[in-house]
Amino acid sequence: MAACALVDMLPDLEGKVLYDYYVKRMDTSQIGRKEKYTAGYVRKMKRSGEQLLEMISRDRVNGTLPPWYLREKGGE
């Protein structure tokens, strides 16, 4: 659920691609067929979404993730 909350901070398309890729475990070709985009465009949106996630402040991420996850992962 925390991962979904972080993905929800992204623009719709980037969020949808990352959700399908990481949560539903779909590859970029599958996402492209489903959404009627080329696999190359899906890869571009995936990279864009990942870059946007990297820009979210550590405080905001830590406020979104559950305490057990932060303890387990050492705050990363």
C-alpha cells in the first residue's frame, strides 16, 4: 500500500506504468499492448516515473512508508 501511495504522487501515466511493472509484474511489452503504446514509449515513461520518484524528499518518503519497513530496510 505504501508503494501505491508513492506511485500515486506521480502523473497518471508514469504511475500506471510503474504500478503495472512493479506491482502487477508486467513487462514493458505487456504494458504497451494493454495500454496501446509501444514498448519503447512504456520504457520511457517507466524511466520518467523512476526519476520523478527519486525527486520525492526523503522526509516525504519516510512519512509514507510504514515504520516496520523503515526499520527493516534501515531507513532506505
